[in-house]
Amino acid sequence: MSYGYRPGAPTDRTAEAGQESAAARTWRPLVQPGMRVAGIAGDVIGQVREVRTADFLVDRAGALGMAPDTLVSLPYERIHVMRSDKMTLDVPSSQVDDIAQVDDIAV
């Protein structure tokens, strides 16, 4: 199953202002913990750990399990396409740190 609709502007974070964004209404019901997350070129970013109101938490596992895991929150507006257990963002993995917020939750 593929959901290619990409609502809202990339910087639309209206949920923070007390309103739910169109992207959150569209994507949040479809995002599930354990889903694989990839960059626009298909490169692996990590797995969804938690689904939240305005964003979703991604566990960016360290290379070969040697580096510590990093949790980052990504806005729903960055989802480009979704297929069954994998979502692709609208940016390459090298730019995820530019759009993500590092989460303070202990791993």
C-alpha cells in the first residue's frame, strides 16, 4: 500500500500552536512503532520508536551497533511516501540532523 500524498508545507508545525496540521491528520494514523525510516535516496535512517501528536520519534541506531543510539523527533510534514512497514522522508539521511530535534528521552 502506498500513500504518496504529501500535505502541508515542510515547516508547518501548527500542532505546536494548538492546531493539528494536515500532515499529522493524514500520516499519524498510518505511522506505527517499528516502521523503517529511510531518506529520499532509500538510505536507512532508523525505526519509529513512538508516535506522538505533532511528530514521531525515530531511533537512529549507531553504525554496526557500536555507536550509541540517538532518538530524534521528526515532523509528519517530512514524510514523502509510505509503503506497508517503511516510510521515506523528503530529505536524504545526511540532512535528517538539520530538520530533526534530538529527544532527551533515555534509551
